[in-house]
Amino acid sequence: MAVISYIQAVTQALREEMQRDEKVFVLGEDVGKRGGVFRATDGLYDEFGEDRVLDTPLAESAIAGVGIGAAMYGMRPVAEMQFADFIMPAVNQIISEAAKIRYRSNNDWSAPITIRAPYGGGVHGALYHSQSVEAVFANQPGLKIVMPSTPYDVKGLLKASIRDNDPVLFFEHKRAYRLIKGEVPEEDYTLPIGKADVKREGSDITVITYGLCVHFALQAAEKLAEEGIDAHILDLRTVYPLDKESIIEAASKTGKVLLVTEDNKEGGIISEVSAIVSENCLFDLDAPVQRLAGPDIPSMPYAPTMEKHFMMNPDKVEKAMRDLAEF
Amino acid sequence: MAENRHKDLGLTDEQVLDMFRTMLLARRIDERMWLLNRAGKIPFVISCQGQEAAQVGASYALDRDKDYALPYYRDMGVVLSFGMTAQDLMLSGFAKAEDPNSGGRQMPGHFGQKKNRIVTGSSPVTTQVPHAVGIALAGKMEKKDFVSLVTFGEGSSNQGDFHEGANFAGVHKLPVIFMVENNKYAISVPVSKQLACEKVSDRAIGYGMPGYTVDGNDPLAVYEAVKAAADRGRNGEGPTLIETVSYRLTPHSSDDDDRVYRERDEVDEAKKKDSIVTFANYLREQGILTEEKETELNDEINQIVNEATDYAENAAYAEPESAMKFVYEE
């Protein structure tokens, strides 16, 4: 099996889906000739031409809205928001339109659009190139939000998102793009949206997280294993709607639960995970549910000192895991 | 006898009479809905009155077997022209399960019916504009020759989605007809407080498309403008912006009281130009709408509206638990 990077898995999934189905097309800012500012659509313009790798005007609501229109017609648009931070002008199109089109038309119409966006910090991106925006959308029934952690999951879940008959927000951690590499089969495969994945089996503590933080938890778990602490790690993969069954199973398994996100602490995905654990696992818990998250400040500052203070890292995760194990 | 204007447009006597019939049907359904609302039978009405000529004139200029309509909440004339029935509309008014627009999930005026290519809409205004552009883009990619007609009010022409959508269509030369139904009011705010330019159509130049302002009370003028725009679109010449100027004859909705922001004289003056009156006069002058024909038409429409009302009133509501369905594909 070939080892490729996280972003190569994005490109591979897009290319294969565009080869498989001519209704699949890409639209966004700089996705064409430039191949995307992160190079996620590298080579697609040459292979599929400007009609299927569409450079749009700089206007995010139109990128989403035009994509939604094409999806309602029967196409399979993959819209790119250059940075997740810039999705805000498109929120009305995503929440008022994409999320509700099937419901409001009583199943007459649907909007099978995939909206990709790089999120997350640790790249000197400051306030507006570092944000995690999943919580903005994670209480909107009708939407699905996928946030993969590995190249294998990226490819399988991006293909599944494109083939899904409902709108999917696909958030890719921009620092993972070149940092994270992994084995990816060359043949076609998909992974189920809505299913979490156990990334490490363990029996002492449970870490539930998603995205780049999965890797921080895995690294911390290896260190802690040397101290005799055996961590169970659940990767949510889909953060909305949540895989309640897997969350309950993972939490009940060890009775000690640490929830990790790079997003702000209050009102985020892990807050909902915490509620699910509280509602369902009271008698299996041996410690209070712990949340490790970014601070509740507007976004990640630019200066390296402050950025580091905000950003999640393996050391922070390791400390929180050890504290919980020792509870 | 007055000049025959419709023959020059390629319209037969039968076609113009049919246009009038659809305008009148829209008006009578709308009027009935107000009565039902005031009688406490339906909770909400939002009106097409005063805009029927623009809506029907535009729709009849299209190929209603392949073109797409993305109406806004006043467009009863558009959806009737595209194949929705009086019964469908009454089912929507009463929020009954059989309502093809939404199964009783949305307020009346939130149209959608896939089989007639009427694209589902919402309440936040102007969101349908980029959708029309996306549908036209898909048609271009699939090498189809349909056009999409998207309508909205003059107030909505201030929304970002209008500007973003118009620019996108202009850049990619897509077959979209942007039709602004300028009825002079965005709820209570007059056009003078909505636009810094003289006409909405002045905005077209910024998006590389032609813009025209036509009399929205004249279905033939609207027909002519939209026909030319559809031809342009099908020929690959790109989008067109058309502004139809008429007047909103009713309050904004059944929950509005327009007496607090506009004079009765102004409304009375506008009623003199009401297309239901003026187009009927034209058809009488042409000898198309004879006294006999008019009686027949009124009786027929009255019967349609009565039957639609009775059917919808007696139809079943959706089961409460059905509210849980169709969040995602099932």
C-alpha cells in the first residue's frame, strides 16, 4: 500500500470521484490553474478542464449557493472554501438552504453538495486562518460534518461525502495536510459517514477526539504506555450527527473519559459528547468527564507565544491523560 | 379598434386569453385566501396582487416544459403558469399533508414542485438567486438549452446573494433571467429608501449584462423582454436583468397594516393601473374577451377556487410524527 500525505488523499479522492462520475465537479477560489492555495486540487484542472474545475469569483455565498443550485439539478458539486474561517458569508446558504432543502420540500428536492474547508491552527495563521468552525454548524439537522484524522479516513470519507445524497461539510485540518502521512489503498473504497473509529484499544482511560488531536492523543498514549497507562482512543470522524453508540461504548469501557478538541471549550462538539456520556454512562464512570480544549478567546493569536498557548499539542494531551488516569 | 400588440409578439388570441385566465386565477385564489384568513381558517397569506401581469407574462415567454423557475413568495402567477394547480395552492394555504410544496411544513408562498421544475424556496430573501445560477451552470455543463428564471423584489436586490449570483452568472455567461418585481415597497420601506440608483436595472452594468425596466402591469411588455432574454440565454449570450415595475396592492402580508406607512390615495391611484383591469380592457378592445367569454371565465374560475378550497379544507393534516421524516435521505 502506498504511503501518502493527508492532502494527497484529498486530491486522490477528488480525482477518482471525478473520473468515476462526470457529474462531480469542483468549484472555489483558486482551485483551477493554481490547484488550490494548499494544492488540494493540484492537477485536476489539467486533467478535467476549466468547466469541471471551476475558478469562481471571490464570493463565498455564491460558491455555496451556486453549488447548491447545481446539486438540486442533479450534479455532484464539491465546493471549496479557501479557509474554514471564510465560510461565514456562506452560512445562510448552508444553514437556511442546504440543511433544509430536503426537509422543507417534504423530500421532493435534495442538495447533495460537499463543502470542503481547511480548518485549524498551529500554522501561524492568526485569528482568521486558524479557526475551528464545526460548532457553528453542529446543531443543524440536515447537515453532516466530517472531520477525518488520517489519509486513509480522508480518502474513504471524502468519497462517501461526494456520493452522499445530503449536504456534507468536510473539514480538513490544514496542519495535517503535510504533517500526517499514512497508508492508503489505491483501489476504490468508502467509509461510513456517522461512524466513529477506535484508533487505539486500551483499558485504563478513554480519549474521545477528532481531527489532528487524534494524533496528539496517539503520541501521548505511546508515552503513557511506558508508564503502564493503557489508553483507549476513539476518533469521532463524523462530528455531526454524532455516533452515540460508539461514544457510549468507548466511555463505558474504561469509566474515565477525556474529551479533546482544538476548538474553544464552551459549546463545542465535545460538550455534546460530554452530555451523551452523562446521560448514558453514569454508573460506568469512575471519574468526572474531563474536557481539554482551546481557551474561550475569539481565536488563535498570531504571535508564536500566544499561538502556542492556544494550540493543542501532545504534551497538553499527555498531561490531561495522566491526570485522569491517576484520578 | 386599438392596436393589436400581441400578434407582433407571435402570440395568438388563444394564448393571450390563456395568459389573462392565469392572471385572473391567481388573483381569485389570492382573494379567497384573504377571506379564509380573515375568517380564521388559515393563519397566513402573502399576496401576488398587483404583480400577476409580470409573473404570467414572464412565465409564458419561457418553455414551461424545460425551463426552471425559482420564484419568490409572491409568485403565484409564476407557479400557476408552470403547472401548479389551484388545489395545490389551497392545500398549501391550509397546510395540509398533500401540499406538494412542502407537505404543510412551510408557510404559504414558499413554493416548490420538482415535477414542474419549480425550485423549493425559503424565507430568507434572495437565497434562490445563486441557486438559479447553479442550475444554469449545470445546464451549461450538461449541454442543455434551458434557462432559469429567478424572481425577487426590489428590496431583495440589495442582498449580497443577488450581487454575488448576478456577478457569477455574468462572468460565466450563464442563461439566467434575473427578474426584479419592483412593487415599490419592501414591507413598509419605499423604493426611495432601498435604492440609491434610479432603477434596479441600472445594477446590470456592474455584472456585464443588459438591464431593462418594463411596465410590470403590461404582460405583453414583460413577455417581450423575457422572451428576448431567454433567446439570449439559449444562444450562449449570458444573463439578463429585467425590472418589472408595478405596485403591491395589498399589505405586505395578512399580518401587516399598510395604512401606517402609505396613503390610501396612492393605493387607489395604483388600482387604476391594475393589470387585471387594464389587460381585460385590452382583450375586450381586441374582441377577444367577449361578454359571453368573460362570464364563462368568471364562472369557471369561481368553480375552480370553490372546489380547491373545499378539497383543501377537508384534506388531512400530516401525522404529528411525520415531522421527524426527511431530515436526511431515508
